Amino acid sequence: MTVGTKMQQTIASCESTLANLHSFSLETQNQNAKQMFNNLSNQQKQILDNLNSRLQYIESQEPQYKQQ
């Protein structure tokens, strides 16, 4: 498995986690839990942004990893 493929899989997993956190936030009535899920969602978004930036760098340095 190539670095590019691993990064793409990690990003997809991260996006799934972000969607779940949003869903949990919307489904709960507990304000403390809602705030926790929103905070975790913000952290996950930052992680996702960092991973996407890293993937762009990898693709610019190693064109064979570029998404098709």
C-alpha cells in the first residue's frame, strides 16, 4: 500500500468520524454532551485540514501518489 493510498484512507476515516460527531451533537439533548461533541468536531476538522494539506504536499512532491 502506498503512502498516498494510506493518506486517502485516513482522510476518509477522518471524514466519517467528523460526520458522526456532527450527528451525535444534533441527536443529544444534553447541553454538556452537545458542547463536547461540537468541541471534538472542531478538533477533528482541524486534523482533517492538516491531513488534506499533507496529502497535497505529498502529491506535489510525488506525482505518482496523485488521486485519480
